Amino acid sequence: MSFTVLNPALPLGSHIVVLHMVCCLFKVLIKDRSSAKKVLIVYAHQSSGSFNAAAKTAAVEVLKSQGCTVEVSDLYAMNFKATATAEDIKGDIKEAENFSYLKETRLAWEEGRLSDDITKEQTKLTEADLVIFQFPMYWFSVPGILKGWFDRVLTSGFAFSLEKLYSQGVFKDKKAMLSFTTGSLESMFSPTGVNGDMNVTLWPLQNGILHYCGFQVLAPQIFWAPSCASPEARQCMLEGWRTRLQGLLEEKPLSFVPLDCFDKKGFQLKPDVHEKHAGKEFGLTVGVHLGRKLPLHNQMKAGC
């Protein structure tokens, strides 16, 4: 950036106006930098020529064009260790004969003794405003290497505690979402399909991992069976993703029951909340359904 030297022949008032404009410009630049969002993409696919790779690249390009800082954790390229073992802890194990990964990693996190690969991912996560998990669905869940990332990076203390769960969780000011491909057609993941309702499939991932740690969970981006689609259809899927990415950071999250609707003793739904929804046709969420019909699209669309 360059500025023209002020002309001494101009009146003092003109100089003041110019200086005021320069100050305003700097304020805008500083504000833009401070408001720029940081995005972490945790990517789990072996092939750079895959549809998942194309979806990841689209996200990087669109988000960067909006001024976001984007970092990618390419788990296969990183040869990320998927198994949660005592090797994740530097120094001595406190109770080696009765090893508890949860307890030992909690203590190691508090004392700064977690392995370097874990601490690097935790730093990325701490700095991120939005996390996108890009992967192919394996066995109705995530690939093992991504499950290992969840197991090892989201350690007790760092990502959750008994005092910080769900809507009051550690990452309550961050957003996260799943973006994945399926091998089955959309019709197969319906309430009448052979695979069952996709909303039910997503509950353990979106509620049991992301929301459990406090994330505001955005609706998933599901690419239905791209391997069975024509090149034109696959391109259309990617264009739809690019369009969504334009407004992704402003999207409202999925609905979950707030933690304060449950009692502190057994984490049961409070009687007044239960009574309030008595007689309604649908349950509150896919998981907290009160023995009623599951709310439609609860894990796939915001506001449902």
C-alpha cells in the first residue's frame, strides 16, 4: 500500500481531510483483520483425486476468497496416529498397571505432557472459529483415522469436563460441521429406507461428539453417492457446496436441548420441561424424543 505525499500548496483544511480519510482507512483495515474468521478443515481421505478432495479444495478456495484464514489437517498425509495409547503421554504414567486413557491424558494436558502431534491439533482447534470435518462415511460413521483424531485430540479437560458439557461446553463459541460422502443413495438413508433414517445415524456424531464438547453444530453437507453419479451430477454437487460456503459462517446451528433443561443429579429432563411438551406429536430431538415421533430433519436442517 502506498500514499501520495501531501501537497504543501494545499490549504491546511485539505490536509486535515486527507489525514482523516487515511485514519479511517486504517481503522477499516484493522477491523477487517480482527474480524477475519479462522477455519480448520480436518480432512480424512487417502486420494488427492477423490470427490472428498474436491470438496475440501472448494471449501479452501471459497472461504479464503471471503478473507478467512484456512488451515487443513490432512490426516493421511500427516500419517496421523489413530490409536489412543500411553505413547500419547510424555513422561511417566501415574497408574501404569491400571491405565486409564481419560485420566492420564487429562493429567498430561494439565501438565503440558501430551505428545506433540496432539498439542499441535489442539492449538489449531483453539484458534479456529469454524471446524469442517471432510470425510467419506465408513460403516455409518467416520474413517478410523478421523475417529482417532476425535479420541486423541478431544482430551478430557481440553475439550470437555463434568462442568463444561453440551450447550455449556468448552467450545460453545465455535461452530463445527460434518461434510461427507456416502456410498448409498439418499433414498436408502430415509425413514423407510434399508439403511434407516440418516438423522438417527448422525446423532452419535453430531450430539455425542461435537455438541457434547459445546460446538454449535451446523447442518451437515451430505454428498449422496457421488461414485454412482454422472460427472455432471458430481459437478452440480460441488457447485451447490460452493454456493452454501458463501454464507456458511452466518448459518444458524442445529437445535439441541439446552443443558439447563436437565437436572443436576441424574441429568434427566426437568419435570416442567417434560410437562411443557406433553401432548405434542414430536419429541424434542432425535435422541431426546420422549417416546414420541422423531422430529423431522432434526439432525439435517437448522430449526427442526
